[in-house]
Amino acid sequence: MYNSREQLIIFDADGTVIDAFDAIDRTFAANGMEIGNLESFQKRRKFFKYLGGIKEFPVNLKKQIGRHSRKKLLSTLTEVYREEATLYPGIADLMRELMATPGIRVGLVTRNITNEPETTLGQLFGRHDIDIAQLDYLACIPLREAKTGYFQAARMRFDINPARSFACGDEHKDFAAAIGA
């Protein structure tokens, strides 16, 4: 039924392999805002995730209103990702090992919200000696699009059996997208 005996592993980027919280925390601090602590950040969903908790919300909302403010925040976030953001400990070694293993295809599907996300991710991963051009699959997707179709496209591109496909993410919707694919 499937021509390939290869395996596929697809990683989510932000919060799974990249310490996104630290990058966002640095970005907010550089713009006079606070994101709150990691535990409360992880519990927030969608729109509110990036506005802070109840304590931080009023100040952050005020500072994010207006086109210029959002552009400045996005520009700062992009700079932080490109120059300072890090992968979680052990991730770079794991990804390099997986990428070098015959029979394993490695992909990255992300909603990274920086300017020119592929360039941004290239610089971040490059600082960890990973060339994202060597990934078998890379998809930088818009915020409102589901990952399901991208997971499925990666699997179908290499004609890999779903039972030999794995996805690693940090949110329930990552799990749901993987199951849906």
C-alpha cells in the first residue's frame, strides 16, 4: 500500500524545540511589558496567550494597540529569535542525529510569528549547527490555518505509512492535527 518503509517525525517549533517563552519574555521586557510566569503562560490559549495574565493584561493590551506598536513588538521578537533565542537542551543533538539516520525523514511545521519566519528559523537553528535546508520538510504556516493538512502533505510527499509517522508538539491541537493527518 505504501512504497516507503521510512519513518517520518515532524516537530512543532515554538514551545517544543525552541524556548519560545524565554524569547517572548525578552521581547516583552524590551517593550516595557510582562508576559507573566511560565506556568500561567502555558495555560493561556490563543489570543490571550500573548497578552499576559490578569495582572499584566491591561498594560500589555495598551502597549499592543496600534499598528506601530505591533510592528515594533514583531520587529523586536524577530530580532530576539534571530540573535538570542535558543533550542531546548538536547534538541540540537537529537535533531542532528535524526537527520543523519537513514530511513528517517525529519520535518518542522510551525506558526512562528516573526518577520520572514523561514529566515528567522534558519538563523536560530544555524546558531545550533543545524541547517534547516537539510530538513526533509519545512512549513511555516499562517496563524489561522490548521496543521493537519501540512502533516498530511509531509507524509504523502514521502509516501509514508501513517503508522510510521510521528509528530511532536506542545499543545493539544498539535496532537489533534497529527491524529487527523
